[in-house]
Amino acid sequence: MHKGHVVDCDAFKAQADAQAVLRADSLDPNGLDRDGDGIACPGLPAPTDRKPVHRDFMTDKDGAPITKAIKPSPT
């Protein structure tokens, strides 16, 4: 069960630390990967971990998981 937003990018001194939190929960309840590219807090300093976290779900343009089925628009 997710506890929601617990930490944000300001809570980390290095990008690799934020990436480790994203790896621990790829649903990203903390919003560390705002653009959905699998990289947490890209603006933080080194050390860095730029290997994207694989996500098995789609995200919207803000990086939030899409949890409801998307129906095609009628033509």
C-alpha cells in the first residue's frame, strides 16, 4: 500500500539516491519522475544513476500512472 507523497527531490543530496527510491517503487508515489522517462530528479548533482527504471504501465504527460483504460475516441 502506498503512503502517497513522502519525499520529493529536495530531500536528496544526489540524483542516485532519488533513483534508488524510484527503483524501490516504480509506481513513483513520491513524484520523483515527473516526465515519466524513468529517471528520478535529473537536476540533482552527482553521483548519478541514469539507467531508466522500467515501468510496466503507461504514464500521462505529467508522468503519473494511467490507471484507467483508455478508450479510443469514436470516429
